[in-house]
Amino acid sequence: MSPPAPTPPARIRLPWRRQLSLVGAYARERLGRQVRAVAFITAYLVLFQVFVLKAPILDFAQIALGILAVVVGL
């Protein structure tokens, strides 16, 4: 005869606001990490283009959307 199957743990019930608070805190922390990771590289590339290549930054809005896509995609 096999031992009885273990019972699953009881589900934790949280109010909707508490759930949103937990998810929001997690998302803010992750987003902050991604922004810090991309900011250094972005600043380096901008400074290199402006001071070394002496080229203007064209299509700033398109570049900003691309950087935003990278941050969200990470």
C-alpha cells in the first residue's frame, strides 16, 4: 500500500490592491535595472557620435523609441 498523496498547500488570497502593489513594485524594480543598464551604453554612444565623429543626432524621436523598445524588451 502506498502512502497517501500530500495535500497541496492552501492558496494565499490577497486583495486586488495588494496584488497590484506587489506586481507594481516588482515591475518598477526591474524597469529601473533595465534603464540603468541601457543608460550607460546609450550615453557612451551619444558622446562618441557627437565628440569623436562630430555628427549630429538625427531622428531623435526614432532613436528614443528604439531605446524604449530595448528597455522593455530586456
